[in-house]
Amino acid sequence: MPELPEVETVVRDLKPGLVGRTIIRVTKTPEAMKRAEKHPWDRILTGQTWRDVRRRGKWIIQEFASGANFLAHLGMTGQYQLHEANETCADHVHLELSLDNGAWLRFRDIRRFGALCYLPPGTNPETHLESEGLGPEPFGVDPGYWSETIRKSTRNLKALLLDQTVVAGVGNIYADESLFSSGLHPGRSGCQLSENEVQKLRKAVETILTKAVSGRGSTIRDYVGGSGLAGSFQNRLKVYGREGLPCPRCKTPIERADWAGRSSHYCPTCQPISRPAF
DNA sequence: ACAGGATCCTGGGGGC
DNA sequence: TGCCCCCAGGATCCTG
């Protein structure tokens, strides 16, 4: 579900309510989540105090004063929210933490594709994620790295953008939007791109994600921020979810086809499959 | 090295 | 109202 802008929004919403707070009780543990590590969560989380909350790719990094880190990934339908003392608990809450100010922090995940990971003191979370293959943040990517990675690959652009080892944080929505913005067809091979095209794509990814962060992300179905507020960027999407509707640039109906096993939305006129002659 | 499919899950929407 | 089928923002694993 959530891509970089949605995860960033959750982090910004949660951070002021978590930093300095202490977990006094763990009232639900994530046994039902296959991608949550097996830990005595009750024992390792109780007493921890948040020192920082930040994002890396689609991961939420919670740094505790003890030096331990607690990582959360929202998968497709994950929600990570702070609740007031009296708020009732929805279905599919897999982790519930009671804080020292009476608030509750709940991790809810309908489809259970999310992940939870605990790193003991001494393990740097960013280094850990990078050792697992996580690629660079999409902001301020070195143009040389980008060109080298994209242009030497025969894979199609949609697959490259979705690959978290190439660049971290892009998912289906913003891959489609970035490709439209740069006039590139999702099925084009990375090695077919000119240097100009590849840099246009790099800038488009950065621009689209920045705008989406400003709009608090896109709420298509389940996504809400850390305070429960929905996103707004879904209203500014130009191709995603707009199959059959006119292209905002040229009025050609937007098409949808599978690339890299994901439904991809694009304008067949503005995003030609072969490189324009001019 | 890469494409494609299956897989982990639940729920919403459309068609009948 | 109900049932069945398809679809979904992620990521991994397997096969060819």
C-alpha cells in the first residue's frame, strides 16, 4: 500500500507524539503476522522510550533511548496510528502499545503483508537495511549512479522503478506518475534511454514524490496518516487509476497494461513505446 | 540477468 | 440479499 510519501506522512504525524514517550505495556503482539519477527515483544518493548522516528525507503525507523531500534513496514494495508485513551480498537490490530501519557499506538494491517523488525542496541538501522539491499533515497540521487544503474539494464522502466534496490520508496502509483511526467513508456528498456531521458526520469521521481509528500500522500483505499487523516494527492494523480479517461496533456484515453506484473497506467501518445525520432 | 507466475492475506466492488 | 470473480498501493521466491 503505502509508498514513500505515505510512510513519510505517517512518520511526521507520529514523531511529535512519540519522542520522549515511554511504552508502559504491550497489550497486543503480532503473532498473526508472518513477516513480523518472532520476539518476546512484551519484554523487549516495555520500558522503551522513543528518541527518534524517521523514514528510510518505505521503512519506519523508531530509535529508542536504549539504542535499540524498532522497524515497521506497512506492506499494502498497514496503518500505524496514535489513539486517544478511550478510542475503541478496530479489527486487524496486530500490535498495541500503551504509552505513559495514556495514548495508544496501534499497528493495524488488514492483509498482514506488513513487517516488524527489532534491532538490538549497537545495530545501525540504515546500515542494516542497506545490507539487506535497500537502495538510495530518491532525493538527491547521484546522476551518475542513476544513469549507470538504469542505462546498463535491459529491464523495463517499471520494473526498475519498483525495485527497492535501485531506488528506495517508489511503488506502483508514483512509478506510473513519474513515467508519465517524464514522457517515458513503462515497458521501455533501461538501456534504450538517452542520457537526457534518464536524467529526466530521475528528476521526475524526485518532483512527484516531493509533491506527494506535500499532499500527505494518496488515499486510494486503506491508507491514513499517523493521526488517522487521509491523504489528498489521489486527486492530483494524472494517470494512475485513470484508465479510459483523457490524458491531462493531450486528451488521448489513458491505457492500462501489465508491466513487471503490476498494472501500469500510461498515455500511449505522450509515452510512446519507442523513442521519438526528434 | 530477467520475465512471469505464484504466494502471503482480507475486503470491496461489479456482475448476475 | 447473496454469491462468485476480479482487483488491490508490497515484496519474495521459484521456474524457465
